[in-house]
Amino acid sequence: MSHHHQLQFQRFELKYIVPPGTALAARNFLQSYLEPDEYAEGKSDYSYAIHSLYLDSERLSFFWHTVNGDKNRFKLRLRFYDEAPDSPVFFEIKRREGDVIRKQRAAVRREAAASLLVGQLPHADDLLRPDPKSFACLREFCRLMQQFEARPIARISYLREAWVSPDNDDLRITMDRQVRCWPHATEELSADVVPGVFVFGQTPVIEIKFTCRHPDWVRDMVRALGMLRESAAKYVDGIQTVGEHHFTRTERKYSHERMVAIHR
């Protein structure tokens, strides 16, 4: 089963913000142990675009839960890779319990996504391939969305290079470049990238994701390249970089146009 369709799994995530040269050195290292993931086939630089639409409440509760370091927190987001009408939109719940990340995702048909975002009750037919686990995840997503009155708040887009273990799903190392954020208050899911603000400048973010423990060579690589672990939360850092006030309701009406204007 493709790792992109696993419905719930738990893992650890270590993040590093590194200079571009270090990311290239890491790629050379990884090539000996891992292979590019299925989406990277034939892509230049092994990279493909990822688009995420984050939901939050009027008071940005999910944002503040992270800023305040709440122990058990979660995020609601939609993720998609392109605009093809038959490509799914993944509805994801990402929970953090201490150091452990649990992610649930349901692959939803693109034409059903907008009506679910405005509060239509989920139906098994909304799923790309109906199955009980996916449907449970979608129902839980919609329940949390209603409970917190969460709605579209921000778009994050970036280019991802992902390396996976040839034998199993236990280890995945990603490098994300050109992470951009901008206010987005509608249900519309286009893959256009507004010239939003670069969240980490031109610096790549490396994430090491593993289920139980990572192999010794990973530790050797981190040490050899002098990589320092730090927090890199795309959504939270994105909102802080752009400016929180751009994401509150009164501002949101104008902020999309203003961001475009600023960056012309």
C-alpha cells in the first residue's frame, strides 16, 4: 500500500533548517540508502509541488495551541498535488501527542471537497474509494471542523523532495524548498501559487520521519553535516512571517488582493 494512502500511523519527526548546500550534501548521502518516492519519478531535482489549505477558527485556536506549546494539539488541513479533476484532495487530521505525530487522512473526490468545507455532512460517496477507516477519518475531520468553527485560513505551498526506504514505510526523509504562505479564505483549490511570502527564506527544511527508531547512518549524516534540530512548523511560522492580522476575518477580505499587489 502506498505510504500516501496509509490512513493512520504514528511516527516521530525531527526537523532541520539547513543551508541549500547542506541539503544537496544530504541528498548525496541519502542516495546510498533510500530511493525517491513514487511522486518524484522523472521530476527534475526529484521535486514535486505540494499544496495545503489550513483551516482554523476565527481566533486562530490551532495556531495558538502550537505557539503555546500545548501538549496534545492537532491541525486540520486539505492537501493536494495538482488540479486534475480526478486527483483526490486529502482531508488530514494531524495530531501531536508529546513527541509523537499521528496522522489520519481520507482521499476525497475533488468535486466533493468544497461542499464539505462549507459544512455539508460527509457521505461515503465523497471518498475516492469508500472504506470504513477513510470514512471514519472524514467524519472526524468534519466533526472537529464544526466543533471549532474552523474554516479556510491559509495556503502553504512548497516543492518537496522525498526519500523513502525501499523495503518498508519505517523511514521517510523529506526536503522542502520555497515554502510560501498566503491568506486564503475560500473553498477554492487551485494549484496556482500566489507570490506569497517565503516562510524560511530560500532555506530548505529537512524532516526525518520514522516509526520506531532511525538507523545509525541517519545519526551519522546529521552529525557529519552539522545539522541542528529546530522547530519548523510551516503553518505557524507562515502566519507569523506574513503577519497574524492578515488572517483574521476583517482583514481577510482584502489581504489576498493586497498580498498579490505587494509582491507584484
